[in-house]
Amino acid sequence: ITVLAGSLNTKDGGELADNLVELYDYSKRCLNQYLEDKNIAKLEEVKSIFEKLLEGWSGIDPKK
């Protein structure tokens, strides 16, 4: 997650990059909470977030 956040171009990426920074930060906090409390719901939430991101990225046609 840190690598993904670090690869964002927040200068030129606009609102999308800003939203992804926030989403990645939230995901890291959830993972830390999971590590502290062993709350599996937090781990599942992060998994769900990244499955949705993957679905969105998979729907992009790289030829356009």
C-alpha cells in the first residue's frame, strides 16, 4: 500500500490522486487495527477495497 501511495502523482493527479491517497491511508489504518486487535472485519474491509479497485482498473481499455 505504501508503494502504491508513493507512486501517485498528487501534483498532476487531481482529485483522483487525492482520493486514492486517502483510500490508501485508510487501508493502512485498517491493517494496523487488524494487527493490534486481530479484528478480521478490518482485514476483510481492506480486501474488499482492493478488489473493487482491481475491478475498476481491469475495466479500463489500455488502447484508449
